[in-house]
Amino acid sequence: MRPEIVELLASQDQVVRRAQLLEAGLDPNDVRRLLRRRDLSAVHPGVYAGHNGPLSWQQRAWAAVLHAWPAALSHDSALHAAGGPGRRDRIDQAPLHIAVDRGRSSTSPLPGVVTHHLAGLQRKALWNVGPPRLRIEEALVDVAAGAATDFDAIATLADAVQARRTTAPRIRAALDERSRVARRAFLVGILTDLAEGTCSSTGTSCASSARTVCPGPGGR
């Protein structure tokens, strides 16, 4: 295999798009030959792995992003890729979440992959990391807005702020840029309390002025 192809695979956890191989100087016959020799194996249409064994979570994430390119990991997948918490078995079993620009037509669905359309994707994603992913503030807004309970939404935001992965004002800035977000008023209240240091992930130390939108584990 050509050195430039080896380098490309190494930079993307051994996952590559067909278009990238052609841009690197291979022709379609070269790609077919690599597949026949099992130097590459098909993961999705037009996406290949540089081995024939099981894929790691990181490789599956790369494959999903490259299949829908340009795309970026979103929601829990973006948080996990950024080094967030989560049991490995739960992460492996959960669907991958990716974001594409809102103006795009729907991409071909893939088993185990949820695609979201997001306005302004280009400026909301980190394109220089592997795999590309939404900025943590954007992913936190999505996860908190879609949380099963209000308590889960509190924990999502509070844990990230208390772990110093970001700040409440940065998350609020990301929230303010969204035109449509579930729980907007609720999330604004939580972020206000977090900025003032009066809300914990248990939901029991929220400021009294915001308790109408920062309940305890009982939710709404």
C-alpha cells in the first residue's frame, strides 16, 4: 500500500472514504484490488477499514462521519469522543449520533446511526479533531434538551460545568444561538444557577429564585 494511503489511514483510526483514496492518486481499479487483497474491507458504501477485524467505537464513529461527510459527531457521541464519562458497555451498545448541515437532503440511513440536521454546522463543529465532533457546548445543549427527565438535564449540565469541561456562560451562548430548543426556559434557569454556583448535579442546591425551573429528582 502506498505510504500516503498508510498515513491517511493512520490519521483516521484506519478508516477512509473512497473519495479520499481517489484524491490521493488511486484509481477505481486500485481500490478494487485493495479490497480483493483484503488490505481494505467495506464498512459502509464508499467507506473502508484498513483491516478485517471488529471495529472499535472510535472506528465506527469515523465510519459514520465519513459516510455522511461532511458530518460531525453530536449528542452523547460527541461528549464521549471528547473524553466524557460513560460506561464502555453502554457506549458500545448505544446508537451513534452525527450532525449534518440543516440545508442538506437526508443521507442514506445506517443501522445504529442517528442523523440530526443542524443549522450552522460548519462553525459549531471541531473539524481538526478525530473524528470531527460538535463543540462540547453544542452537544450539551442537545443532550440536556432531549434528556428523559428534568433531573437528567440538570445532571448533564452541572456535571460538565463542575468538571470544568466548559462554563455555564459558554453553554448559554450556544443555547441562545438555537432557534428551536426544547426546555429553553428550564435550561436558561439551570445555566443561570450554575453560573452563580447555586445548582448541583443532584438538583438539591438550586437557588431559591430558580427552583421553579430547577426541581429535585422528582422532575416537573
